[in-house]
Amino acid sequence: MCDTKCGTGCGGGCTVSLVAKILLIIGGINWGLIGAALLMGKGMDEWNVVHMLLGAVPTVEAIVYVLVGVAAIASIFHCKCKKCMGACGCDAGSANKVM
């Protein structure tokens, strides 16, 4: 992605961006497994990894789902911190320019 938009998807970035990427990966894999389970005629929670790990504590499970949602929204708007904007060697003023 680094060749199309400066500051998005490049190596580096801030801790918040890294945590958001990890949460999106976890959420994507989880929803993929849920979809596969439904296609195979299994129950929705049978391959729901978050529910398997945290189902005994529903509040924590709900918090994980909310955090994954917040990470998805945050990824739409991209982080505007100096560390993320400089990840491709660009300055913050040229972040919206196509390279």
C-alpha cells in the first residue's frame, strides 16, 4: 500500500495502529470461521474462537467485540499521528497526495 498512499500500510506506525491491525486480523479470522461453520451446517458459536476463549465471561467477550469494531472504524480514518504519517518517509502535509 505504501506506493499508493503515504502513511498507510507501511512498516512502522504507532502502537495504536499496530493494536488495531492485530484486532482486525483476530476479528477477520473469527468471522471467517463463523461463516465456515454456518456453511457446514454447524452452530454459529461452534467455531467462534472469541466465544470459546471468553464465553465464560460475557462482559469481556463483549468488550473484545467492541474493540474489534472500534479498530475497524479507526482503520477507515487512518492514524494521523506523526509516527504513522512519517512511516513512508513523507511529511504530514503530503499524506493525502498520491505518489
